[in-house]
Amino acid sequence: MAKRTAASIQADIAKGAFRPHTALSNMALAYYQSDEKSFAKTIFPICPVSLSSDNYYIFDKEDLLRDNWHRKPAYGKVDPAVLSEHMDTYACVVDQMIMGIDQIRQTDLNRRMGPRITDPKQQRTKTMASQANIHQDAWFARSFFKKGVWGQELTGVDSTIPTSGQFIKFSNANSDPVSFMDEKKTAMEESTGRMPNRLALGVNVFNALKKHPAILERVKYGGSTANPASVTLNVLAQLFGIDRITVQRSIMNKAELGQTAKMEYIGDPNAFLLAYATDSPSIDEPSAGYIFTWDMLGNGNILPILSYLGENGTHSEFIEGLMAADMKKTADDLAMFFADAV
């Protein structure tokens, strides 16, 4: 093959036979988070709704759990049992995200056949879907995973003699997380008739539990040299008797545009939430919380992503994402929040 010269390269470029690559087409650095890290939809059920706002019934547990059977008097009858009911409301609000595409710049990239890591529409759609998870997780943390939300709230302390509203931190070797969970589960069951089945752990809480002596003592004999015993979510689920345990691992940049990045876990890493929730919407079961979702365009899609052209002269195109939801506490007595657990 003849040696390439500047003149021959220029000639090939003019004929369209040579297109220089100014960036790799098989790799890029994109900090998308795995969908598996999103936690908002793993704790409380999603309830699709046809209206942006409406009512739902609440039947009082005091009447449902009372023994309303009485001895029938001779020639008479007992008084009718009372079943009290009332209503509460949800209200979905619409959130939006828009990203633009510069058609003039895209024309240049298309002809160069260079730094086209992916189709721009596809790339922006992926970005919106990824940021929708971040948005929902942040919304969930504000709505459910913080102090001041739930009536049953305890704070961890280093003291081995906690007072009312306190518990021994799990980072303290004198604590016993398994017995503590049993105690709180029993208290909720006695109060509501429902045994907690959801446990949302902050990252630091999970890390502390993995090395807690009271937990390691219970699992150490299940290991071998080839497969040493380790504390996994499945192990904790069995020890605590909880159906579903999740770790709040998703992160976000909490700084505004133009500020120094502030990467942090979305959910409080030092807290955890114990709750009872259904797997799906139910008229016969209570749930500590619900995520109401509304298909605002009426097509059944709760995260529609659309595209449209910009104004004449801008030579631009826009990708738009929409979502409408309401994250609502629906049963205050079916959840307990524990702050400063480590």
C-alpha cells in the first residue's frame, strides 16, 4: 500500500472516501446509575389512577378489629355493629424534563461519522429515564425516609440505657439488632394486626449490620473455608423475618448547576424504615404508603417521552419527559422510622 500523504488524504476527504474520527465510537464515560439501585418503587406499591386527584376510603381498624359478636337475648336482637369509614385524598402533580438537540451540530457529526456514541434522541431518552429514577428516589426520601414524617420515630444513642424514643445504635456492639427488630415487629402487629414486611436500610446501617457481632455469631457456622459465611440481604431477611429488605444505594449530585459537585446518597445512610406494605394496590389490605401515578396523557404511559421541533430559525429539536405522581403516607401506624442508627 502506498504511503499516505497530506495531499492523498485531502483528496480522499474531498471525494468522501475518508472521514476522520475525532472521538472513539465504541466507548464513552457516562455515569448512568443501574436501575437496580433505585429504591422508591421497592418499598411502597404503585397505584395507577385515572384522575389526577380523587378520594380513597379508610375503614377504621378499631371497628374492624373489635369483637362485635354478642349473645342474642331471648325474643330480642343485638344492636347493629358499627363500621366507621372516612375518606382521604391524593393529588398527583406533573413534573417535566426537557433536553435539546442542536440539529446543525448533529449534521456535522453525522457527516463526519465520528463521535456519534449513540443516536442523540436515544441518548437523551436514556438520560431522562435515569434521572426519573433519581427524581423519584429523592421524592421518596423527602416523603418517607426522614425525621418528622412518621408518628413512631426513634433515635439511636450510644448509651446502653436508652430512654423513651431512643434505641442503642447498631454500631454499638452492646446492641442486639435481631431482638430489637423482633420487639418492634411484635409491637406493630399488636397495634395493627399486621407484621412488618418491608425494611429499607441506609448504606451505613447495612454496613454496620454486616459486621455486627450478634449477627455474625448467628451465621458463622454456616460457612466453610471455600465459602465463608457472609451477611447478605437474604441472610438479614431470614434473621429479621422480613419479606423484603432494600439498601438505599442511589446517589445524586445535590449541588445546583454551576456549583461544585456534591455527590451524596439520596436516602439517609444512617437511618432505616420498618413498615408494612402490600405488593400491589388492595381494597382489603392496608399499606403504610402508596405511590399514586397518573397517566396525564391518557395513554396508560406513566413516563411518556415525546419529541418536538424548536421554533423556526433555531434549528433545534427537543425531547420532553413527563411524570405525574403523589407519594403519600396512607397509614401512619404501619411504619416506624429510626434515625442515627449508626
